[in-house]
Amino acid sequence: MSEEATTNVQEQAVPILVNGEVVAQGLVDQELQMLRERYAREMSYQEMDEKQAKIESDARENAVERVLLMQQARLEIERVRPEEVEARFMALKEQHGGEEEFGKRFELTDEDVAKIKADIEDGVRLEKYFDQLCESVARPAEADSRAYYDEHLEEFKTPELVHAAHIVQHPSPDMPLERVYAELLNVRERLKAGEKFDDLADEYSHCSDGGHDLGYFARGQMVPVFEEVAFATKVGEYSDVFQTEFGYHILTVLDHKEEAVREFADVRYDIESMLFDERKNDAIGTMADELRASATIENLEIVEG
């Protein structure tokens, strides 16, 4: 991927103007970063490179939308209490190790601090405006959540899971393959004789710090041979000694959960929250469209497709 594709949007020769206000390049870059993080979960790097011009165009449009909403927020929310801004600024310093560490790391001038606080104030004002804008948005009823659940059951499936622990030994010049195999055969006989798995794992496994318990995992998360043995072994039983690219293993299965669909009662409030957020985002988007329809926007380069 090109360096430009991974950093920021190439700055336009002529800045974008929204009702006469310059859209800061930093805001465009911030929107680009959020878009790239989202698209990285949905497409390959090659696809992202191919769509780079469109992604940059979307970042510019999102920045324009944010400026429009901020302009309206300044009209609707006249005052932000200074103590709110100060509290957010203090929280920012704490995130970076406290006041002393923050000062050393960033070496901010008084002008820099004033700019940060102005940005914080704008952020608080925008939050308050969004809250005001969404006051009339109705929370989804249980029937809405239920309908979504029934139509999207695939989203609520939990995969087949195995909870396994293993004893592994890695061959080395001092411990050739044959010796490793023989030693684990002996360990397996001791397990069958009733010795505790954890005790033998602590004594013989090359996993450090009790790492023999692998927790739950689904298919596709382990190397194929390990997965095949783990999902074929019954709960409470020990596998035969088997080999992977990491060495020789013995595993035991502590639990096995079949694929299932989570009950509606377990996900109802998550669905309600998601649908409510969608409704609020729709309300904000509708307002942005209305503001854009009456705005004067100059020098905005749009890429379709």
C-alpha cells in the first residue's frame, strides 16, 4: 500500500469552504482514519487501495457534514460551562500519564492549550446538540427488537466451541523427536492411571506460566491437526500423543459446546440499544441533509462509485 494511502488525504490546493468556513485538513484526515478502520474490517488492503480515491472523497464529505452540524450546534447551544471543558481537559491529561507527563510529552504553548480547549468546547457543544436533536426519537419497542432478532438469527449464533488443555513438548538438539514422543507416551499412561492433568502439565509441558489451559476456541482458530483432535476428543478424555508443527501434544477436553442461537432474552437489550442508536443516527443524518441543501459549499471534490 502506498504511504499516502495509509496516512492522510492529500491536501487540496484550494480548501473546502462551508458557508465561508474553511474545513480544516486535520478534520478530513480524522474522518479518513475512521473510514479506513471501518473498511479494514470489511475488505482487503488491495481493495482499499483500489477504492482509495472514493474513501478520500467520503472523508471530505463527512468532514463537510460535521462542519455543517457544528455550525448549527453553535446556533442552538449558545453556552458550554467552562468547568465541563476543564474536566474534559483534565481527563485528557490523565489519559497521558497526568499533568507532568502530559506537559513533557507534548510541550504545549498557551496557544496550543487554548486550541485544544476550543476543540473540546466544540465537542461538548456538538454532543449537547445531538442530545437535543434526538430528544424526540422514540426508543424501540420490544416488538421491534423481536422482529430484528427473528430476521437476523445468523447474527446471534454462537459457534461450536471446545475448552481444552494440553501438554506440549518441543523437540530440540538436547531432546530429539523420538525422546519427546516416548516421554509423552509415559505421561499419557500416568494420566490413565489417575494422576492429575494439571500436575503433569506443570511438570512436563513446555508451556510457560500455566499456559496449558487454552480456554474455549472455535474451528479455524488452531492448526488443523490440533483442531481435528480437539473436536474429536470427548469431554474428560485424553487424546493419544499427536504431532503438530509445534511438537508433540496430549490434550484433554474440559467442555464442549455445540453451535447454538442465543436466546432473545439474552440479547434483547443489546438489540434495543443498537436500533435506538440507528434511529438517532438517522435523525442526525436527516438534519445534516437539510443543512446541506441550504448551505454554500465550495471546492468539494466528489468521487462517485
